[in-house]
Amino acid sequence: MSDRKRKSSSTLVQKSLSFQPNKKSKVENLKSAATNSTASPAPTAGAAVKASNVTMTSRFTSSGGSTSVKSGQPKKLVIKNFVAPVVTTEQLEDLWKRLQQGLSDILSTGDTKNKSSLLEDADNLCIHGDKQDLYKKISREIEMHMQSCSSTFSKMDFPDKTSFLRELGEVWLKHSKQTYLIRNIFNYLERRYVISQHHQLLPLWELGAVTFRAEMMCVQNVSNRCIESILALVEQERCGDVIDGALICTIISMLRKLGMYKSDFEECFLRQTNEYYQRQAVSQLNQTAVPEYLSYVTRSLEDEERRLRLYLGSSSREQLIKTVETNLIGNHVEALLEKGFDQMMDGSRYMELQTLSTLLSRVPEGLYHMCLYLYNYIKKRGLEVVMNPEKDRTMVQDLLEFKNNIDSIIEESFPCDDCVDVKKKAFEEFINKRPNKPAELIAKFIDGKLRSGNREQNDEELENLLDRVMVLFRFIQGKDIFEAFYKKDLAKRLLMGKSASIDSEKSMLAKLKRECGSQFTFKLEGMFKDIDVSKDLMSGYKEKEGTDVDLGVTVLTTGYWPGYTADSAVVIPTQIAKTLSRYKLYYLAKHSGRKLSWQHSLSFCTIRASFNTTAEKKVDQKKELSVSAYQGIVLFLFNNATKLSYSEIAESTGVEDEHLQRTLQSLACGKVRVLRKQPQGKDIGEGDEFEVNTDFKHKLFKIKINQVQTKETTEENTNTTEKVFQDRQYQIDAAIVRIMKARKTMTHPVLVSELYNQLKFPVKPTDLKKRIESLIERDYVERLKDDINTYHYVA
């Protein structure tokens, strides 16, 4: 030991011990120090006092006589390091007896009155005594005390599990306090000895914990009983009972500090949790509806999170929550979706569906199964609308409402991209299950909204509605069917002046162009171009020729407009016929090489009529009638006759019977009856006779007489569809030739696969085979002689 350490330790003993080992007086000690200073080297720099800094003037008296020093004469003394006193075995035993008594007081009462003196005794015994022996003695005292406590605890009778845990908790808290106090008293021992021997010795706190576990928890089945009691109380709480949470927190903390939480408690707790929620899941599913079950699952997860915060701790969170999720959700995903998904979707129960989505996202494959059920639900409900011919009239409106509902549910309850993709696939699947019809009905729905007289929406609402319809349009595969019907209806709106707004028409055309490209809308744009060019032509004609008839002619380019059958047999009134001839000459003079044919079925006119002009009835009623061209031709006949038969009218007009019957029906049997029919009735027969209704009265001056509209017949729809199919055949033929020209030789399966990739409309394999056979017959393609399933391009 260095001089510095020896001086420091000897000084501590000199202050703390109450006896003087060498029995020398202070003067003798100083003399001895002075004597020894002559033979000893100078003190080190670390000494408590340096010789150069000490100057004393004093008189010493020894046992052999007296020595006098002259007064006022200083003498220098050099003070050396203090020599440690020698401590005897009896003194060490005396120290231990006092410490043992102090330990006994702490272990029995939990406190001691002379803590400061015990601290000094512990430090002195550590310095001068055997530290290892002291450590063993402390360990033995704690062990004997815990054996006594364990024996007393085992003899106690507890009425219930709560009492047992409360007593065990009190014993633990008392022991913890005692161990902390012992560690503080023997702090010097722990710092100077135990820490250096940490591979062999436990710190005093851990020594107390290990002793408590060995002597208290591992005897008389206390550990198992403790764990069983905790589990029983937790299950009572899960069933709705109120328990002492602070007590559970204390016991769980004890198990953690004793190192028994993971090894002894957690596995039993998780196993009991698993069994409990297995039973609860089956019971709740059988007794409650799915929304109530989802509420139960949510409450259970919240309760377990609360337990984790209060007394379990975060280390068990992952396993505990996973156990609850697996038993309440993961093991019953199919049962939950099968039992309640469709009902919640039908009722648009946003909150319940959001809860379902949130819970299913917590388990593997949960959202995947939910997306499958969402796909099947959309498909099933969509087919109920599309495949029912009785709902054709409201199909598009029903689909719009259905999609709007699905969009709202996905936005509010299923905020994930997978659900959006599932919705798109489901709509594409069911809307094309019925070929062609949805495309036709969407075109007619748009026609109804763009016609004049539609007052259901303003311009902004109409624009939003068209955007929603375009979403349905995207799902349709047969867009050429839509184009055919849309073009036919657009032509009627433009030619008959029944379009509600040209701006809305062009807006819809722009939407179609963005969706399908310029090639799709090329002919439709040409129709609008014809309308504009015709207006310019009419302006030029009126400026040059002038006319007594307010004429309006629209020149239609054959390739842009639907195919119309020329009605050249219709007899036009002479005055009108002359005007049409003059316009024809004007047009051909400006555009040589073209041919014009009149489509009177698409024409309309305004006629000024006078009623009640006979001698008996002096009142003269003048009206302005807005009628179709056929209606006007019929009315012109009554300028020269008062009564005509059906056959006479048919011969004079040249109008086909079908159109003539509807025309006469609108004039004589409709709301505005300017003609009188004999015999009366709604049906027109060949023996009927007609005359001007001289009793006709109407409050308005300008009267529109609507043509009797016939619903589009199945034959007309079939003709339109057949034209589309014919166009498809040309596209298929062109695609086959294009592919074979590039590849030269291909097998049948590869060719069919390539055709499906290029064609933009649905087609059956049998139709493709027919087109291939047709090209073989026309020598575009040939089969190889040695392999009939392989085709070769014929240059």
C-alpha cells in the first residue's frame, strides 16, 4: 500500500475507533514522529502535511526529566504519515456483533435506530476484516430470515386469492425495503469488493431477490399458487368483475424483479388468454350479429391494451395482442365475412364496415379475403341489374346509384388501393356479362339527358352527371356498339333541333375524345362540322337567291352520318319543290361532282293555318303549326279539298304506309287534333276518311304537333348491331392479315392470342376461326400441308 493510502486509511480508523491501541499520549506520539523524522525520507507529495509548511514552538516533557527550550525560539518538526493501528480479532468480532444486531433489527422491524453507527462499523469491518467472510455472513442472515418468513407464510390461511396475493405482496414490499437498507449500510463492501467479484458474487440487492425466490416462492407451491391467483383475477376482470389492479401491478413487478415473469408467468398467461378468447369467439359469433361481434373485438383489444399499460408492461404486448387478434379475428375471417358482409354493404353501414376493415388489416390475409368478398358482392349486385331485362329502362340510373354507393363505402370505410382495383375489376366483369345491351342503354341515357326539354339538372349538374356516366362507359368493352347508337341519336338531336345545348354536346364529345382518342370521335366531329358548313351555305344562298319560303337545308356527308334510306317517292308540294330545286342547283354549282338526295323523313316545317272560315262560322282562327315534313305534306292537301280518304292521301303524298299511319294518327288522334277522322278511334285504317277540324280551338298561337313516336323496334336495334358486327369483321380480317404479314408463319393458338391483344372489342374464338377460314378461301392465308394448325401468309 502506498504512503498516501496508508495515511488515509489510518486516519479513518483513528477517528472512528473509541480505543487507543498503543496507549501512548499525544505528546509521546508527536515525539516519536519527530524522532523518526530524522531517519525517514521526506514525505511524498501526497502526504497530509508537508514538513516545509509546519513550524511549531513548544516545550516537551519526557518521562526521564525535563527539557527546556528557550522562549521564542522556533523549532521545525517534520510530521510523517500516520501508521495504521493494529485491529485485533476480538475487536472485529465485537464489530460484527453490533452489525449482526443491527441486521436483526432491520430484518425484523424494517428499520434501525443507529444507522450512522452501523454504517461506520460496516466500513471499518470491510477495511480491517475479511470481506468474503462478511459477505457470507450477510447472505446467511438474509437466508435465515427468509426461511422464517416462509415458514410463517405457509401456515397462514387465506380465504380467497386476493387475500393470498395481498399478503404475498406485503411480504415482498417489506423484504424489498429491508434489502435496500442493507445494501445502503454495506455500500462500501459492495463498491470495493462485490463489484470486483461480479462473476462470482451477486450484488446485495440481487442476493436478496434470489434468496426471496428460493426460500419464499419455490417452497410450499407458493409460485404456482401466485400465478394461478393472478390468472384467476385477470379472467374475472375480463368477465366484467372489478379487481384490485394495484395489487396485480405489485405482484407482476415482483415477478419481474425475481426473474420469474418470462419463465414462469408469461407462458401461462398467454396460454390462458388463448383458451379464453377461443371460447369467447365461438360463443359471441353464435349469439350476436357481426356488428355487435366487431364491437366486442374492439373492446377486448382496448381492454388488453389497458392491462398492458397498468400492470403487464410492453414486453408482452406483441404476443398478447397477436393472441387476441388470432383467436377473435384471424381464425374467423371467413365466418365473419360470410355472415355479415353483404348485409352491412346493403345497409351502407359505414362505421361497421370501417371497423371490419381495420380489424381485418391486423391479421395476415385479412384484407385479401375482404377484397374477395367485395368483388363478389359488387359482381352479384351488378348482375341483378344488368341481366334483368325488366330493369333495362332504369339500368343506367341504377348502375350510377350503385356505383356512387360503392364509391362512398370505399372512401369512408376501405381506404386502400386494393379495394379500388377490386371495384374496377368487378364492374368490368358484370357489365360485360350481357353483351352490347349496356352500351346501347348508356348511349340512350345520354341522349335523354342531352335532349331539349330535360329540366332535371342545370348545366353544372348535367356536366357532373356526364362525368359519372363516362366512368360506366370506361367499363364497357364493346365501345363500337355505343358509338353506333350514340351517333344515331346525336344525328336526330342535331337535325331535328332537339339538342338542349350545343355546349353540352361538344363537352360530351370532348370527354369521348379524351377517353377513346380522336379516331373514335372523328365521324362525330364531322357531324358538327356539317352543321356549321350548312349554316354558311344557307346564308350564302339567301343572300344570292332570296326565297319566299324560309328554307333551312343541312347537307350531310355520307361517311359521317348514319345510313338513311332515300325517300324519293314522296310528293313534295309544288312551291316547296321549286325552292328545293333552286337550292340544289346553287349547291352543285359550288361543289361540282357531288350528288344530293333529300331525306324528308328528317325534315320539319312551320305552317300558318286558318280555321273556322266557312260562311256559317264567321270567326277566323289563325294558328302557327310546327310539324314534321310528312305532317306538312298531308296538311297541304286540305288546301284544295275538304275531305280525303286514306287511300287518296297515300296516293297524293307517296309516303309509306307505316309513316303515313303515324302521321295521320298524330294529326287526328293526338292531343292537338287539326283533322277529324271518320270513324272515330285511335287506330288508322285504309277505309278512314279525314277532314279539317273546323271546331279546332287552342289557347296558344304557336302550336307544336308532335309526331307519334314509336319505340325503337327489335328489328331496328338488330340492324344497328349487325352493322357493328359487320364492321368488326373487317377489323378482324385486317388484324389477321397485318399479323400474318409481319410474322409470315404462325400456329393457330398463337395467332388467336395475338388477335385478342390487338382487338378492342369482345370476340368469341369461333368468330375468329370463321374469319380465318374466310381469308383462307380468299387466298390471303393458307394452311401448311404437314400441319393443319399452322398458317402461312400468301404474298
